[in-house]
Amino acid sequence: MFHWRADILPGVSAAFTDAQAGNLALHVGDDPAAVHMRRERLEHSIGLASRSLRFMNQVHGTTVALMDAKTPAPEADAMVSRGLPLAVMVADCIPVLLAGESGAGPVLAAVHAGRPGIAQGVIPAAVDTMASLGATRIRAWLGPSICGACYEVPAALRDEVAAAVPATRSTTSWGTPALDLPAGARSQLEAAGVEVEYTGGCTLETETLYSYRRNPTTGRFAGLLWCHD
């Protein structure tokens, strides 16, 4: 069920699911009851109560939502909380999980970082929001996403994104223009003083992960971040 899972800070765990967990998205034409059942099964497997994980309505923007116990699912591409469990769904974009320490306890963030988000700075915006809550010693985990050797784009689009985030400039394994989103995300995190602890593999090349480039009708896997005793 998990592509990767680890305790990342004292009392804080992170995980990236795989296709064994099933589709976790409500916006891809799946049966909503089945999706909620999978989410509840996932929550149970990591020791959370039903409906504990906070999900976003992801729109490829830069909005960062501050979450509390009463906040409904926001239209955003990043969430920050003081310990509330968070989830981000992807199928080629990068699921970015961040955790930092503060005097009031852990500060968590989950970011949906696709091409528009990387170019427009959704990751630095999430880090800034964490810092505004007093977070220090922030660490990041980049989950599986399409890699720079596979993410082919038109040359003009590569130039546009690379003008904003130079580290994204790449070439496919067959010699055409490409974008390396993980490299771009890592460069933004390092510029913000955030240590990257883990980077996942390529979704397009990994059959056990969902990939929109491989199958446009695919589901979504998730990055999860939660506190525990």
C-alpha cells in the first residue's frame, strides 16, 4: 500500500501510497463511495480516525490554506497546519511533504507541485507560511513524480518555466525539450534553507504508481503527513 513510509520527526510520519491503495481522488470519475472507503481504510492503516486526513481541491495555483479542525477542503495547492494530518494527491506532479518544529509543536505542510506551481512559487509560499507559524529546521520529502528524462514539453514552454526556475531545464532521454520538476523543487527548497530528505522515483516509469502521462484516465495516489504518539 505504501511506496515509501518513515518517521521524519519525533512524533511525525510521512508516507506516499501506491496503486495498491487504490484511487484516492474524487475528481476523476470514480465512485465517490468507493473513494471514501479507500480513504477511510488508509486512515485506519496509519492509526487515524475516519475523515481525519485533510484533502485539497487542487487547481494548479499558488494558494496556501491554513488548516484547523473546522476548515473544509480548500481550493488550494498547499495546506499548512499545526499538526492536523494532511494529504496531497498526484499522478505525475510532485507531492511535497514538509515538517518543521516550533515552540507550539510540529508545523506540517502538504504541497501539490506541478509545472504551474513550480513556476509560480507554490513551494516557497508554503515554506513562508510555515515560518510565519514559527517553524524552524524544516525538512522536505519529494514523492514520486514524472522525471526530467520523461517530461517532454514544447521548447517554448521549457524556456518559459526555466526562465523562472532555471533548474527545471532538461532534455528527455530521446533528446527533446523537457522539464525536470524535482530538480526545480529541490532548488527552491534549498534556496529557502530547507533540507530535502527523500526524493521518489519516476511515476511514468513505475507501473505500481499512477501516471497521467501514461494513462489520462488514471487515478491519483497520495502523500500523507500526520502526527502520532
